Amino acid sequence: MNRTELSQLGEFGLIEKIKNEAFQNNKTTLKGIGDDAAVIDKNDKEAFLVTTDMLIEGVHFDLTYAPLKHLGYKAVAVNVSDIAAMNGIPQQITVSVALSNRFSLEAVDELYKGIRLACENFKVDLVGGDTVSSRSGLIISITAIGTAHKQEISYRNGAKKDDIICVTGDLGAAYIGLQILEREKQAYLADPNMQPELGGKEYIVERQLKPEARMDVIHELRELKVIPTAMIDVSDGLASEIMHICKQSAVGAELLEENLPIDNLTYETAREFNLDPLTCLLNGGEDYELLFTIRPEDMSKIKNHPDITRIGRVMDKNYGVNIITKAGNTFPVKAQGWVAF
Amino acid sequence: MNRTELSQLGEFGLIEKIKNEAFQNNKTTLKGIGDDAAVIDKNDKEAFLVTTDMLIEGVHFDLTYAPLKHLGYKAVAVNVSDIAAMNGIPQQITVSVALSNRFSLEAVDELYKGIRLACENFKVDLVGGDTVSSRSGLIISITAIGTAHKQEISYRNGAKKDDIICVTGDLGAAYIGLQILEREKQAYLADPNMQPELGGKEYIVERQLKPEARMDVIHELRELKVIPTAMIDVSDGLASEIMHICKQSAVGAELLEENLPIDNLTYETAREFNLDPLTCLLNGGEDYELLFTIRPEDMSKIKNHPDITRIGRVMDKNYGVNIITKAGNTFPVKAQGWVAF
């Protein structure tokens, strides 16, 4: 029997394969695999949104520096972020955890304190889950359920030529935060008496350990009566996400480097690590900001929003996906994605 | 800081603790933690049901004898079974899998073939999920979503005194199937040239490896216009499940040993293993049959059903939960549950 390595396909290849072979037959399924959340018929006006994420110790988090309370918070936030990315309102979550006997009740309490805090902040109810034993590390699998008006759902495939490309907050910080934490971990392993040195970098580190889902922006867009024509959350990095929107919308995109939002501290810290800030910004991932497109006529409604930045425009498909650097050069954006296997 | 071992609470203690501290605030949450599935408002007449289960290699399955295709099927079936246990119809599932590089694409294909077969059989759509890398074994986390008429949902807490207690199919086979598989595994480890000897035991082994969710019975009850007053699926064993119904319904129960359905082959094989068939039947678990109570006046509608057995009646709470043995002795039923940690 042939053996094909999963690494030959990569994560997106595997998802594509699963999607193509998925059984989909119920008329209540309005959208299956392929967006930030599945869309299920609720009633005439509304739909349910369903999304799920799994976090594995040693792959997605490292308990030598991730406090369990932050981890619980993050596990909820990344799912809420997927509901936000559909322009929906999260309502419920289920939480499954696999625990080894390495974890005490007090440790589990910390994890659930973070989960509860996120539930309160994002106004979602914890309605179910599973608790099982693990032979090795901690595993957290969360499913979030939300609602949206059918007419207001932002899919990845709705971007049109001339739409404005926007992003919330700033990018790249979560990735740099991870570099700081890894450096401090190595220093600690070399000398366990060493105290971690985060002096002044708390913002960046928190972006890695305890990201927020941008429900604030979703509520504000609703008040401003702006419905993004396409939207996705930045989990794998800006480059990867803009490629998803362009591919599914059959359009191109032009990004302006000078407009891309990066926090000063993130920029300086990237330099300290001899990393190119632009690369961190494009491929860093885990920022959980929202990348979206709006119609040009909606631009006036959001142009004074302090936390939304216009970063480019939607182009014809033939244009491809390019970035104009500060020096005026044009080069193609490549989705590095995330190498899972 | 104090350290409390999870084993001091056990699985049910931990679930109780999580339930008591869970954030629940949205009016769309009709039922949270504490039943086979959560219940979420859909429209005037209908509700959504949501349930989730996580399966971990080395804890819930052993790939030395569980074929990946069967495993995929089972992972879906156990979630569908929870929707069935609410008297609901499953519609969608999300499937998250964590894979190590030990798995080839061909192996993943086998897993998804089983998932797809179950989707076809149970008429559920695969609408999403997550694929991540694992440092060690295979992990499968599935969430199933279903619908039910609000007036027809069978909760665990609706059993009333004098209701009839029924169970579908036969019990104990999945547990005996596991014993056979473990025996053959040990024989194989001792002599890898040995061929597994299942001669004639295929039914029992299949009950362990590829259980069915009893959607057939749910559809039949609907046609017969029978709404169970309480229902639960038999995942942890009959004893544990009847205790859940009695505790949540604040009633007692009397079970009749002579009525408990056990397959002849299961009975004989239990004897071969020097196991007490009654213990296997009460505490074996993983049968995924349905345990339910009905009003006495509904008994005539189902009494000729070949796959539903009347096994006892609901009593006053003060009676407790007792079983009447074939010899006429009465002894209390104790939920062994499942020691997870």
C-alpha cells in the first residue's frame, strides 16, 4: 500500500480534501466547510454559526510560560473570533478538555477561571463539553455557536473589485510575543534562578498569551450600519488570510506597506530579534484581528475609527495579490500558512 | 498551595463543579450542562441540540485492534447517540482531529471513510472542524448538532412514578467485545505470527468497534407517537444511566434482572471470561442503546416492538434504585460510572 505523507498536502491541502469528500445533504446546512464558521438555518431571518478549534499542549501552547487562566481565556477567544469573522454574535460554547493526572483540581480551576472570564466578557454561555483523561498533555477543544442575520453574514467570498481592505488593531505582536517567551524560557532552562525579563514588553506578551476577539468592532460596525463584503480573522497571518479572501472571492488585492498597522514596541522588538517587521506582520499569525473588505461608499462611516486601518483595495483577479512597499516596489504576497505536519 | 487530585472528585464530581460555576446568561440557552445535549432556542416550535465528545488514543481506543474506518464511524455514532437520547434528529457535525506524522494520508482517508459512512447512515452533514498536529496519539473531537420539537424533547428529569422503564437492543456486548480484543492483543504481542481468533464472536466485537446510534428507534417512537418522559443513552453502563435519570427526576426505580436484555453469545462469552453476565450488563458501558421511560398508557404502543424491552418501573424516590434478581432477591443498584482519572 502506498504511503503519502501528510506533509506533502499541508494543512490547507488536507482541509480541501476533506471538504471535497464531505457528506452534505441537509437543506438546513447553508454553508459547510470553507469559511470561519459553518452556517445553519435557524428561521426566516436568522442563521446559526458553528465553529470549532482544538488546542494541543506542546503544539499550540507551552505550559512553562502560558498561565492556565490565560490559556482558558485564549481558547474561548479564538473561537469567538471565528464567529466575529462571520459578522455574528456568539451565544454558546462547549468545552472539552483532556487532562492527565499531572493536573490538580486547582490547576483545572485556573483553566476554567479563564474560560469563565472569557464567557463573561464575550457574553457566551458554557453549555456543555466532555472531560476525559489524557495519557500525555492537555488538550482543549471548544465549539462556539453564534447567530447572525442571514443578510448580514460576511463570508470570505463576497469581496468585489474596488472594495476597501481594512484591518482592526495592529499586527505581528502575537508572534513577537512568542519570541520573547521562547527566549525567556531558554534563559530559564539555562538558569532556573533567573527571573523572566519582560520589562516593558507586557503588551506584546499579552497579545500572545491572552488575545481578544474583536467583538467590540463587530458591534460598532453594526451601529455604523456597515456590513463587510468579506471578512476573516487573522489567525494564520495577514498574507494567508488575504489570500483566502482573494481566492474565494475570485479577486486580487493591493496592500500598502506604509498603511499596515504595527505597534511601535512590536517594531522595535522585531528589530532586537533581527526579524523583519514586515515579515512578522504578514506571516506572524495569532493576532486574532479582523481583516475585512467594505464597499467604497462605506469608507466615510469608518474612516475616523481609531482601531480600523485602511490597508489596501480589492483589485481584478488578474492583478494578483501584491504589496506596495514603502520604497515603491511591488512584490507578490505569498501565503506561508501554517505548516501543521 | 494545596493540591487536590482529580481522582478525589472523579469525572462526575468534576462535571458537577464545572456545571455549578458555568456562566449562563443568554435567554437562548434553554438547557446547559447536565443532559445528553444542550438545548438552544431555534424558533417558536423547535430547538437546537448540541453535544460533543472527545476520543483519545490509548484511553478510548487502541489502534492495534480498532480499524480507523470503524473508529471514524464510532466517533460520529456516539455523538449522534446523544442527540437521539434527547429525542432529536441529528443534522450536522464538526470533526476535529489531531494527527501525528505517524499517520499517512491513506490512514486519514480510512478514518474519514468511516466518518462519511456514518454521516450517510445517520443523515448528518460534515460542516466544519479543525485539523491540527499532535505530538503523540490520535485525538478526535466531534460536535453534533440536531433539532427537536421543544414539546418532544426527552430530558433526563422527566420520569414520573409508575412510568415504564425500557431499553433498546441488548446490553453488555460492547464490554465483552473489548475483553475479546484485549485477549487477542495479548496473544498477538506474545506471538506476532498468531492470527486473531474471533471465530463466531464477530457480533460482540463489532458492538465494541462499530456501535450504532439508535436513530431507528427514535424514528419509530415518533411514528408511534410515543414521547419518552425521560431518556439517556447507555454509554457508561445501565446502572450509571438509570441513576442519572432517577437523580435528576427525583424518583426511584425497580429493575427486573430476568427482563434485562443480554445476547446469548454475550452471556456465554462472559462466562468464558469468568465474568458475571449481570455485572457486564449493568456496568459494561459503550453499548449506545437508549434507556427511557414512558407513561404506562403508552406501553401498548410499543409492546410488540422486537427491539425494545420493558425492564422495570419508576418508583417513589424513597424506594431507591433496586434490582430484583432472578432468585427474587432485592439489591441496590450502584453506579460504578467511569473512573476517568
